[in-house]
Amino acid sequence: MSSLTFVVRKSDEGWVIRSQSLLGEGPVGPRLAKGTNFPSEFGLKFDTKAEADLVCQKWKDWYHGQSYTKNKQKALKYIA
């Protein structure tokens, strides 16, 4: 499973959803879709933390439901 997750953070505009991985935190954007349909209708900025938390779970479910996060490549064996 991918190490990417989504978190809710306070910002000047209210509450925002950001992606978080081993490399750090960043904005949520179309690159996460990797050629699939990006669900921009979920939204990324909210007035209340409760609303942001609900939508954050939708982002998690969408991302971890994509085929590229489910299908891991088989490890290549070194042949000498």
C-alpha cells in the first residue's frame, strides 16, 4: 500500500486538505491521479474542520482505491 495519506491543516482561508508522504507535505493536485479521473469535485478548502475531516476521508478512499496503489510490482530477482 502507498505511504501517501491526506491531512487537514489550518490555513488563512480556513481548513485545507494536503497530501503527506515520506517526502513531506504538499498540495493535493491532478498529479495524484496518474492518468485516471481526478475528483476535483471533492474540494480542498473548507470553513470548518469537521467538514474538512469528512472530505479528507473521501480523498483517502479515492486514492487508495486506485488500481496503481493496489497493484504492486513483483520484486525483480537478481540473476548472476
